Amino acid sequence: MVTADFDPTAILSDELLERVRGRAAAHDRENTFPDDDLADLKQAGYLGILVPRELGGLGLGLAEASVLQQRLAGAAPATALAINMHLVWTGVAKVMADRGIDALRFVQEGAAAGEVFAFGISEAGNDLVLFGSGTDAAPLPDGSYAFTGTKIFTSLAPVWTQLGLHGLDTSSPDAPQMVYAFVPRSEMQADRVVVRDDWDTLGMRATQSRTTELHGAVAPADRVVRRLTPGPNPDPLVFGIFSVFELLLASVYTGIARRALDLAVTAAGTRTSKRTGKAYSQDPDIRWRIAGMALAYDALPPQIEALCCDVDELADHGPRWFSLLAGVKHRAVTAAKAIVDDAVLVAGGSSYFSRNELGRLYRDVLAGLFHPSDPESAHSTVASAWLGPLEE
């Protein structure tokens, strides 16, 4: 559980968050990456929150990182979502280290030194996600791998220093094998990594999650961290990616939900009914709507915290792990979307203007539907957990 003496404001101060919040609208409007936010977060040690203290980090657990991500998302959802993808890799490194596997120590040391790790897993049309890849991973004589393919939704595109990715090795004697590795940004200099400037989206614009082309991009041998049989796999790397990704995503969208609820409460207190002369906070219908928002929101942080603690404490949920993780992400995203919808109704027509923060949240929250596990995948995973797999 989150320790009683944990003070999130010691890492993300109110002053820092107000600076981040003050820049969010401009980055959304101008479709730019929040370099100033990243600089402030680096200064606060945020890139290393999940890195052990002995390696130069802050030594937090996943539950504490979740609280911080909820707090950051309430100020700037796109900044939080972008940083999320770096935190996924540091979280995976923690999950593996906690289970006695030190293969990602370089991620921990790099994050503590200011390196930025991006998440290069998503591919167009690849509904296998972690269990398959359309990217070719060709083994080289020195143990390195050359990756050729296209990754989409690569957040942190302008700033990452290492791209964590996967591909399929079809040529080794034990092929096929899924290969997980890290490609350095220096591969751009040889045009083996090409980042398209194509991120022009409805919301979450500051993430700059651009398409990344790999043209034989080389991951050095000491950055090839796992070779696994394709398909569902209980390997700690796969579990680490799935668990940290789902829980931190749920945290970001829960943070959006909380901010929308706060804005709705403020709007209800400041808007006045011409009919009654009273604040809308005294209107029974508005009160009912805000109560419904709060009922939905209040269920999310405890669920996320409980599963984060289970990951940190090596709890054994057996085959139910994936359905629990997919489920909490799905509930957080769908609840956040519904809460933002209701907040817009409480705030009224002013929220329809692009300058209104709720208008931006309304667009940002939609991105949650596209992250794995999407609604179809989540329902399929949970159905299999309760009913067993589909018959052949």
C-alpha cells in the first residue's frame, strides 16, 4: 500500500504542477512537445521515481508512482501520458529486478542519469500486441539485432534516447522467436530510424506519439534483453510490460477523471440559475449528476492501488492476472470518459469553447479507448478467465 509518510507534493509540488498546467493549453493548440515540462520533471527526479535509491532513483513503488501519475495527469494529461511510456520501462525493470532478473539494470541507471526511454511496441493492425509482431528482427553475427518495420503511437518521439521495441526473428535455428531490445537514437544518424512528423490528432497532442520507421535499426547485443516464443507467455518481461502499462494507463485516466470532477464542482458553485437565483450546486439534478461522477471516481484509486501493491509484493493471481489488469484499465478509461461527459454537462456551453480546459479533457480522454487493452480485447480476456477459452 502507499505508505502513510509518502508525500506526493515533495516530488510534484503545487507550484510545479501549476507551471505544467499553465503550458498545457498552448502545447495542445500548437501541437508541440512539452520540453519545459520534461525539463522540470527531470529536475524533480521524476524519470527515476521507480529506480532504486542505490542506483540514483527515488525508490518508489508502483502504487506511489500511480498516485504521482494521477496528480500529473490532472495538470496536463498529454505530459503524463508521454512520461508514462518512459515509466513503463523503468517499471518493467523494477518488476524484473524484484523477481531476481537484472536484465534491465541499464534502464534503471540510464533513467537516473536522465535518459528517456520510449515504448515502441504498437504496430498498425497488430492485435497480438505483445504476443506477435510484424517487425522483422534479423540476428547479426555479433549478437545484435537489426529491426525493420513500422511502429505507431511512439510517444516522446522528439526526445527519447533509447527505443524499447520488439520484433520477430524468423531466421534463427530456434525461430520463430519474439525479440525484445533497445535501439539507441544514434541510429537516426544513419537513417536506420526515421521518425515521421505526422502527429496531428484530436487530443493528447503534446505526447507527439509519431510513427517510427525502422530500416535495419541495430540494437546492440547488450541491449537485446529477451527472446521468447510467440504467443501468450508468463515470462516476467511480458508480465512486467502488461502490468505496468495497464496500471499506469489507468492512473493517467483516473487523474483526468478527478480533474473533470473538480472542474464540475467549481462550475456548479460559480454558475447561478436565473430561475431560482441560487448556485447550481443547490440544484437537485446537478447534485445528482455530480454525485454519480464521484461514485464512479471513488472506485478507481483503491482498485489501482490494490493491484499496484500486488505487483510490488509479488502476489500470485495465477491465470487471473491478465484479466484483472485489463479490467482495471478498461474500467478507468470508460469511467473517466463518462465523468468528463457529465462534467461538460454541469459546466454548460462554455465547455464547448476550445479555450476551456474541459473541452481539452473531452478530447484527451478519448485516447484511452485506443490503448491496449481495448474494449474488445479486455472483454475477450475476462471472458476467457471466467468461461475458459473458445472452443476450436
